Amino acid sequence: MCPADAESERLAILNQIAAITRMRRGTVNVQSFTRRRKNGALVTQGPYYLYSRTEKRRSYSQRLPAEAVAQYRTETENCRRFKELAQAYIRVCERLTEQGGMGKKNSRPRSPQRSTPRSRRSEARGPLRPWASRRWRWRPGGAPSPGPPAPWRDGSTPTTRTIRAATCPVGVGTQLTTRGGEPRPC
């Protein structure tokens, strides 16, 4: 099939889709009930016409008056036809896309993407600091971000100076202090 034929087919499908003006999702069903009377006779009640549709995984139904049945059937048929035309349109567009790609001389398939993309930021950041808790994130320049600090084991709250001292390596001679100013070994 040449591209001109596929293009004319695509336009014909679009014209057919444009001709559909009213549609409803769902189906129109006939419902009747058989009931036994007190004297034992079977009586059929109906037919009742039921319009059913599904939205967001829930089923909705409503009874229709006999006058509206023809209109609802036409509208549900229009919806079914619209879905068929949309699938045909997708197939024709895919065919046109494939035919358009054949004309290139130097076209090569792209190399496959990495399954797990690497973040440049995470590579440049370096190793994680084990002393940084989830509540406290360190800003550039050594200042902690705002937020309530985690309490020490004895119940006192650390100060900014105390937290900066905690980042120093052990054995340098730094000491941690509580809010009251009492020294604690690092």
C-alpha cells in the first residue's frame, strides 16, 4: 500500500469519526421476571429495558422507558463504532509512521537506555555521612537545616555548637556539650 492510499484512508476514518455526534458508553439490555402467583400459575413480568455502564470500576444501571430505547441503542452503537474507528486510526497512523521511517538512508536503531538511570547529583555528592539523621540535613557551609533537634540520651537538647562538634572525628579532642554547658566526651 502506498503512502497516498494510507493517507486517504486516515482522512476517511477521521471524517467517519467526525460524523458521530451523539454517543453513550454501555449497553441496553432487556430484562424480564418470571413469578409464581398464589394459585401456582407462572406469570412473566416485563420486558423492562435496562441501560448499564461501568465507570471507575463501578457498575451503574437504570431502567429506560420504552420510548427512549431506540435512542439509547443508537447512542451505544455509536460509541462501539467510535472505538472501532479509533483502533483503525491507530493502525493506519502506525503504518504511515513505519513507511515514513523506511525512506531514511542512515537511520540506525537507538542504543537501549539504562535500566536504572544514574543521577549525576548523587555521584557528585560523595559517600553518605552516618551521623546525619533524617531530621537534620546539612547545608553547604556546615549549618544544619531548621527543625527540632533530636534529644540526647539524658533528655537534654543539643545546641548548634554541639551538633557541629559531633561532626568532628573522634580522637581530635573535641567535646560535646549539652544546653547547660556541661562537657561530654565525643
